[in-house]
Amino acid sequence: MAGFLTDSEYEKMRKIIYDESGIHFCDSNRTILESRLKERLKKANAASVSEYYDLLIKDREEMRVLLDSVTTNLTRFFRNTAHFQTLQYYVIPDLVEWKEKKGDNRIKIWSAGCSTGEEPYSIAIVLKEFLPSYFQADLWASDISLKSLMIAKEGFYPETRIGGVPENYLKKYFDKKGDGYQIKDEIKKMIKFDYHNLKFDSGLRNLDVVFCRNVIIYFDEVAQKAVINRFWDAMNSHSYLFIGHSESLFGMDTGFEFVKTDWSTLYRKFTE
């Protein structure tokens, strides 16, 4: 596959993808980009890379499909269990205590880059189990891949995809159907799924928790900083940010404070 793009074509395609999404292709990932582009050229009936590039400039739908095709949608239920233990034992109790003092009984959470939905459904289950019943949970989940969002909204997963779900949660919040499991409506209705490109402001505000795990690893330093700053603007004055275990804000000039709990590490915004 190497050699499908000339160096100048590779630079043009890499730049337009970066400008549209913040996704950064380094030279070691060039073959991945070439593979995805070869597939899209064929499906779009484009005779050349130049013709396909012109199509991307004119056709927003084709741009969306391309961005969908170059994203990685690897996820699973309760991925990095320590994060969900931190949510359960540290974040929820702290937020409940803080909000009760303010006379507020609503918690707002965003799963950014939610892929096929396993993360927000895992969050919803933890909230259902451990958030006091008199609290209201608003949970948004977004991704740049419409294909992944369709799977997430459906909430049906083959048996091979539910390995991370504890047995008691599987019995309580899933229905066995054919060769897989269907998320029950009481969990599905907790989540609002929507398309969103992290290059832009989500419009969400006063969020208490943001999950954005294993997403900014695909961005370069400039795009990472821009995304983190947008999270800061979207978050409450007393709130928490979860990023992937291989990701870090170290060396980045942000207002977030690093927190180490008994279970895992995360970041918080405390401005009051």
C-alpha cells in the first residue's frame, strides 16, 4: 500500500484532516491513511487523489465519512476499571456533598469520543447504582463517527463485546437477545447521543465530569491544548476530567490540577 500517495498528496491530505478534526497523522501512520483513502477513492468513484481532494472541499458529507473512516473505535465496557472505581468512590461522593451545600441536585457528565457507547453506558450504570435517588443525572455522549453512534444508540452488543461487564450488572441492566445483549431502556434513556467534532465547541456548559479517554492521543500538542481549553470552558467550577491512562496534561499550561486517588489519577477544576 505504501506509495499510493506521493509525498505532496500525503501532506495535502494530512493537512485537510488535521484542519477539520485535529487528528494528526505522523509518518509512522502513513500506511493507515493511505489504506483508508484508497478505499474512499474507490467508493466515491474518484479517478485520482487530486479529484478526491476537490470533492472533500465541496462535499461536507464526504468529509464526514472520511473522518469517520480514519478514527479508531477501540473500546469496551468498564475499560480501565480503576477510573470507574474513582467515579464511584471518590468523584460521586465529593460532587454530591458539594452540590448539596449549594442546594443543587443535578449532575452533568459528558463522554467525549464515546465510540460505540460502552463508556457512557458504563458511566450510566455507575450513576444508577451509586448516585443518590434524589439526584438527577444528565449524561451526554458524542463522537465524530456516525457509524459508531448508530451502534451506541441501538445499545445491542454481541457476547464478545460484553466481557468487561460485572455479572450482577449484566443481569440487572442487560437483556439476553439472540447472540448478544441489549441495554435496558432505563439505562438507554439516561444518555443523549450526538455527533460532535472536538475541533469545535460542544455548546455544553457547567459540566461536572468529562470523560475523554484515549482521544487526545491522536492530536498534536496544539490541538490537544485547544481541546483541553474547551473542556475547561465547558466545565463547572468544581468538576473532574478523566483522560486515558497513556495520556497526560503534564507540561501543558492549563488550569487543571492533577489528583491521585486510591484507585487512579484524574484532573480537577476547582475555582471556588
